[in-house]
Amino acid sequence: MSLDQFADPIMVVVAHPDDIEAHCAGTIIQLLEQGKRVGYVLATSGNCGTSDPAMSAERLGGLRESEQRAAAEIVGVRDLTFLRYEDGDLTFHVPELRADLTRLIRQYRPRTVITHDPYPGNGSLDSCAIYPDHTTLGLTVFQAAYLRAPSPLCEPKQLREGLPLHKLDMLMLIMSGAPDVFVDIEAVFDRRIQALRQYKTQGRDRPEVDAFFRRIARQLGEHADYTLAEGFRRLAPT
């Protein structure tokens, strides 16, 4: 079964609030039901994503974090970390971000990390997939997980602080143009949508949103003879 490929514990690292609920919350619900441990890491708080000139970045970031916590509560996740990098600017903070992610991987010691595909295709199926925050984070997670967290020569200060080296088993990539792992989410789709609806600042509570995400889940399900599915691309270490 596809869920068996997500070895415990699992760290989910995404760029913005609602990335999880839009792409992999149905999988996470079922992993938790199996008793697996799941923690969230949010690189930004989505604090610049608005067209409202009266909104401040500080206020929007606080609202989005509250929405993320409410969504996580519905899914069943209580371990959340907000790194609070500036929304839209991850490309300009890679060294610091990579060090933060290396530290978190060494602390949390996940066997599976779910994150964005750094090479998702040309964006023709989902233009959001090639948004710079998403691709930058995916590549930086790859570097932290497979190159830096296992190396005694990378971030040596962390090792002097007592953090052990760690090499995880697998990256599972969301928003990919070439998914090869599909998880049946029909039984939990309504709960996933309930979590997604918490993002009122992004209009995710509008009625048409349900149909939009159902259509995407149906298209992914066609790859694996499921009615509704979420899709991931596996990326194993060498």
C-alpha cells in the first residue's frame, strides 16, 4: 500500500500556510490514523500574499499562522514550527534557510520528509508549482536532507552543540509534474476540505474551491485506479 512508503517519523516542510492542505493533508490524516508521527515546518507565514492595501504583513502573517494551526488541528497535527522567512523571498535566504532545515532534520530525525518538487515541470498543469518559494524550498530541503544533515563537515557548530548526524530514507515531493506514488484519499477527502476551508484569507472557504480540488484529486486518482488521490514523486538518497 502507498502509505507504507512513508516511514515514521515524518516531517512536512512547505513554503506557505495551505500548501499542506491543498496537496497532502489527506495522506497525513491517514498516516496519523496508523499511529505515525508527523510534524509541520512552515518556511514562511504567507505574510505578503494579499491585494488588500489596508492589510499589513505582520497582521496577515498572524492570521495565516492561526489558520494553519486551525487546519492542523482538524488533520490531527500538533507539532508545528514557523520559520517566518519573508513570503516570496526564500531565494535570497538560502544559506540561513539551509542551516535551519539541517538543524531541524538533525533534531527531529525524520525517516521521510514531504516537501515541494524542486523540478516540477513547466507549470502548465499547475502554475503554482513553479512559484520561486516552492522550487527554492524543495531544492534547499534536498540539500539539507541528503547533503548536509548526514555530513560531519556541514554545520559543525550544530554537532558541537550535541546534535547527531542524520540521513533520512526518502523525500516525497508534492506539486510534481511526474508523481509516481498515489494515495487513495476518498475516505478522508471531506475532512481535508474542512481543513482547507480554514484559510479564509486566501478565499479557500468559497464554495467553488471544493469542486476545484475534487477535480485535481480525481485526475490524480486516474493514475492508480482510485476515485480521489494525492500524488507524490519519490526521491531517494544515493
